[in-house]
Amino acid sequence: MSKSFRKYRKVRKAARARWYVGPWWNGLFIILMPVVVYMMGFSRYPVAWVACALIVGALAYSSWREKRLEALFWERQKDLVAWFDEGRLFASNNASPEPFVIDLDEFSAVDALEERGVVVRLLADHSNGTRSIIDGFDDMEAFAREFRLNAPRVRFRRVRLGFPNKLKEV
């Protein structure tokens, strides 16, 4: 076990990756909905356009809400700093003066999820059966390496997301 001299910070692009897909799908449906109504021959019925407008409005509201939730999430995460020390993970931000401490012996297994050969997030299994997603730090490869050094008893494997959403060991 070693002390980390490096402090890992959150990066917005990496931290918002999980929020990024929803608004794109909503935008695509917002654009395609009137086209579908027109192509199906329902353009002469006012009820079809009212239904289309309601669906487009609901999708627009959903996209707006998703972007607002992502902004609130980033407000909480932007000052987060994490570091390792003697088998524990410490995390703190400007809002709380006392760091949050996680004992790494609480984990039973860690899957380092790779995309294009680079670790992008850690899927950590707790001893009590729950799973945590650790992502969004500036150098996830180094973070995973230090996690492994500070938790030698934890089963650690590198995986990639295969089809259909199955983890495959690399």
C-alpha cells in the first residue's frame, strides 16, 4: 500500500458521458416526429399534429430537464478531488472541509472498463453486493493503477463492453 502524491480531479467531458446520450436521442425524435406524421399521410388531420406537438413538447422538456440535471451534477462534482493513502480512497470538495473516506478492503472485485484500449470507468463491487461506478477523473488509467496498488486483495480485471451489453475480459 502506498501513499498517492497525485490528486485526481473531475473532468467535465468524462463526468458527463453518462448524461450525453439522452438529449441526442430526444433531439433526433423531435426532428423526426413531424416527418413521420407527414410521411404516414396523417398531415391532413389536426389531431395528428396536436399529438405530434404534445410529443415534441414532452421530448423538449425532457431534454431541458436532462441538461439541467447534468449542470447540477457538475456543480457538485467540479471541485471534487480524490487521492489514495494506505489502502483508503479519500475524496473532498470545497463544500465539505472533512474528506470522505472509503476503505478499499470493502471492495471484492473491480472491473476496469476500457474503450479503445483506455480505461474510462471502474465498476467496483462492494462486499455487501452493491456496485459503484467510479468515473470522470482526469487520468482514469493512472487512477485504476493506483486503485489496484492500494487494494491488493481485490480481484481486478480489465474488461470491455461487448454486444449486447456484456462485459468481456480483455
